[in-house]
Amino acid sequence: MNFLKFILVLFVIYIDSISFAQEPQELKDKYVLVIHGGAGTISKSTLTPELEKEYKDALKEALKCGQNILDTGGLAITAVEAAVKYMEDSPLFNAGKGSVFNHEGYNEMDACIMNGKDLTCGAVAGVTNLKNPIEGARLVKDSSKYVFLYGDGAQEFCLSKGAAYADSSYFFTDFRWKQYQKALEKDTIILDHDTTSLNYNYKALEELEKFGTVGAVALDRYGNLAAATSTGGLTNKEFNRIGDSPIVGAGTYASNRSCAVSCTGKGEFFIRETVARDIAARMEFGNQDLTESGEKTMARLEKKGGSGGFISVDKRGNYIMMFNTKGMYRGVVTNDKKTSVKIY
Amino acid sequence: MNFLKFILVLFVIYIDSISFAQEPQELKDKYVLVIHGGAGTISKSTLTPELEKEYKDALKEALKCGQNILDTGGLAITAVEAAVKYMEDSPLFNAGKGSVFNHEGYNEMDACIMNGKDLTCGAVAGVTNLKNPIEGARLVKDSSKYVFLYGDGAQEFCLSKGAAYADSSYFFTDFRWKQYQKALEKDTIILDHDTTSLNYNYKALEELEKFGTVGAVALDRYGNLAAATSTGGLTNKEFNRIGDSPIVGAGTYASNRSCAVSCTGKGEFFIRETVARDIAARMEFGNQDLTESGEKTMARLEKKGGSGGFISVDKRGNYIMMFNTKGMYRGVVTNDKKTSVKIY
């Protein structure tokens, strides 16, 4: 019996060594981190030079957070979480602290994270008091038997696993409050005077709010891909609506077989077109390269009236940052240490 | 100005006639409807002959509901809703009326419907008092600007649009209550005596509950595809967990470009593997046929430890009913009027 056990143990060690050998063990040089801070009707005329600098600085800092991890041999999944967390902590982006006010004055935030290595993923939607929704998504992924949790239940689980709690007051920022007040004020003034401008401004406001999402995709030095997306949701979001950000295959997707994707845009269109999975599926099943996959997916989205953007990096380190809106807060850093951030 | 209007109207009529001409106008003969009532550890030993007959009769009736629509030139989307609705109204399946009791004694039901013609879709999750969650999903699809609504908000919206309300008592069925009681009773007895059997029975029960899902896919006589899925959720479901059923691309998907899919199984695996979209994407981007797509998707799912099944019909009327469990309640009817229902 002991001999049998010994043989079994040897066998297990052998099997283990095979699967171990399949892992890319040695650290390659190449790594890539791409981030976005939302797309929409962002133009030179809507941003002051000071605010533009603030955004760019924040994007650079977010890239640095993820780069530090990748550079020292950390995992893609850790890097995308760190980059998204930084943007969640900034009042500039519609995610985490910077989440826009909804009609009732609180936020329903969504987030999702996915590991391309094994397709494990975690998502939360409709959470109101998690300081970092992306941390919640990571906890669902790592510490639960579930993939997708909602609202109070999601929060209860995440807090029980050590997620940071934040009071509603934490999500109050002067910046967002003024923006909200201005929006209300504008509405009233325009409502009284000009319906044409009303429609125009309504649309602009709606777009700005809808596209408020942050995301990150990365290729680490082991060849692993990962993606993370987080959003503060819609202003005036009704009926506990869930958007594309927390949905695997819609706003977020990662697979080492193809690429990692994070989207921002009108969520409903991204769900119908399974945008994130489509970009990856075109590569995986149709042998299209990343640029072709991205362009064709964008063309379909646009044909249906969908607008927004996405970032993606593939297993070879190619990356794309595509959008059909006026602007998208975005940035990239690779192992050559060159950081590039853009808005328009 | 009036002349300009006249020209514009002519132009609109012209454009309309073009898109009209592109629609397959003439009624073809061919139509297909495939349904499932869940997969799991269903074996001859767990079903009495009487219960087996009840299940088969219910499947036949559900098929008839959808067939009547398809036969008379109705749309695939109408047929799948009708078939799923019938199964929701039956106490036999874990969806609608037959939903299993959860730990607190109420249900959180999920449903999704998708039209392959234009990729429009609607989904609800965590609803407790909609008589037919699939009707709710259809209303979200047709009457809201959203795709995916949760819980109270979803219910508020659906009821405001005329969805049928059902009191919690409606979902009380002797059948399910006894099953639930038996489960509790068994647990206690086994807990006191034998941990091996406990694990076994726990697993069997868990599987049966997890796989309780109903679904339908159809090809109509215009060449349109559609899919619908509805589930009564998990017993003891915690933390407002959302499964794969209401997620476009995971448990439900339809596109006229490829096929319509409805899944049943351990939801988390189906989300990670984007099962429904993958079956369709292999056809669409990889030129695989439906059987190959199904088999390869199933192989991947199985490799990760996922179990369950799916039904699918493609644009040519080919269909598959695949599962890696002991059984799956399933049935098919085509324009030759032959109905086939199977369990094991």
C-alpha cells in the first residue's frame, strides 16, 4: 500500500512538472499597460488647460502604479487592479471617489476584473459603499465561488472579505457637486428658453455621464493578459440598470489565447454587440490581428449607433486605443519606459 | 419648404423600401424550435414513471406553444418567449412558478431574451414577484432604453409596463415544498450519521438545483433566430448572486449571422467561458459548423470542470442539444410536425 502511495506521489510530481514546464517561467522583457479614463464629447473647448493637465497627470500616475508592478515581474492582474484603483481614488474620473451623483444623490457603481491566464473573473454591480469597486470585483474573483454579485449582497460579501468601506460622504466631491449643480441649473435655464439647445446640451451631458468609465489592460512579463473596468454609473440611472462594464464579454474580457479588452461607451450597445469578447473572438477563431479585430468590431458598433471606445493589448504586446467619440482619456506605457497620455 | 418636405418624404419611402426589400419576405417552409428544461444528475432511478411522463408532457406542450406561432408565420422571438412562458407556468421546472425555495423562502429569478435579427435583447435578474420573468425580459428589450435591470428596479419597470405580478404565495408549490423539506430532512439525518453520503447527497442536490433552468431557441420561417432563458435561481443563493442565464453571451445569445443558444449548468463556468457567444463566434469568425462549434465549446467547458448543457439552432435549421451531465430535459419540433422529447 505504501509502495502504491509512493508511485502515486511520483506520478503527481511528474504531472506537476509537466504543467509547470508549460508555464512561461523566465521573465521576458516585454510588458505593456494601457489605460482609459472614459470616452465622450471631450474637446479642447470643454477642458481648461489646467484641467487638461490634471487629467494627464492622473493618467500618468495611474500608469506608474501599474508599471511598477509589471517592471518588477508582477502579474498583469495585479497591475490592472492597481491602475484602476488609482483612477477610482481620483476625483477626476467617473469611478470610485469621482463617481457622478445620481438622481437620489448616491452612486451605484459597477466593476469587473478578468485574468486571461485561466479566465477567472469577478464582478460587482450596484454597490454603493465600497471605496474601490475593483477591489470588490477582485475579492469576488479570488474568494468566492461566484463570479457576479449585486448590490447589498455584493457589498456584504466584499466587506466580510476585507474590502475598504466608504461612507456616502467620501463620494462627495466639490468638483462633481458643482458639475451636477451646473447641469441642473443649465437644464432649468435652457428649458425655459430654447428647446433646440436643450436637446443638444442634454445629449452632451448624457454622453459625458454615460462614458464615465475607467479601465486597464496589461500584458505581463510572463505573457499573461488581464483586464479591469470600473464605473460610477449613470446620472439619473433608473431601475437598478446594469451596464456593460461588469459584464464579462461586453465591457471587459481577457484571455491569454488572444487579448485583453476594456470598454467605455453606451453600455447597452456594448452588451448587444458583446464587444470585448468579439474583439478577442475574431483573433482567436478568425485569425484576425488585433487592429483588424478592433476596427471591424468598431465598425459594427458604429453601424448600430453605438459610440464609445476600447483599449486592448494582445499576447504579442500589440495594443490599440480606439474610439469614435471626440476624445478618450487614455495612456500607455511599455517596457521601454516611455509613457504616452492623450485626450483628443 | 413644402416641396422640400415632399422630396424628403419620397426619400424616406425609398430608403424604407430598400431595407424592406432586404428582409426575407416570402415565408419559407423551414422552422425549428428546440427547448430545454434544465440539465443535471437526472437518471431513471431519480424519476418515477409518472413524473417522467409529466415532464415529457410538459415539454410537448411547451413545444406546441412555440410551434403554433412558427407554423402560422410568427416570429422566432415570439415563439421562444411562449415556450419559456409555458415552462415558467409549470411547477415542474425551476423557473417561474416552479422556482425552488431559497434559504429565506423566496426566489430571485433571472431571465433573458435576444433577437438574432437585430441583436436587441433584454434581461432581468433578482426579481421576486414577476409571474413570468421572461415577460419582464421582453419588456426591458422592447420598452426601455436599457438592456439589463436588477431586482426592485427591474420589477418596478416591468410592472409599470404591464407585466403580470405574482404574490410570493403563487410560487409556493407542494411539489417544491416537499422537495425542499425532504432536502432539509435528509441533510439532518445524514449529518448525524454519515459524512460520505452527506457529501454525495449535498452534491446531487446542489447540482439539481443549479441546473434548474429553462430555455428555448428558434428559427422562424423568415430565417430569423431568437433565444430565451429563464431560471428560478439557486437554493441558498447568497449575496445577490447573478448567474449566466440573464447574461448576453454567457447563458443566452442569438444572431442571424450564426445561431441562437440557450444554456443550463453551473453558471460561473458559463460566464468565464462566454459559452453562448463562443458557439456563435466559432461559426461566425471561424467558419466552424454548429456541431463542431458545440463540441469544441463543450470540450473547453469540461476541461475547466464546468458541467451542464446547451441547445442551439443555426440559420440553416441545424440544431444541437448537448450536455455532459446524466440528463437534460429537452425537446425539438420542426416544420415536419414531428415532436421529439427526451430526458436521459
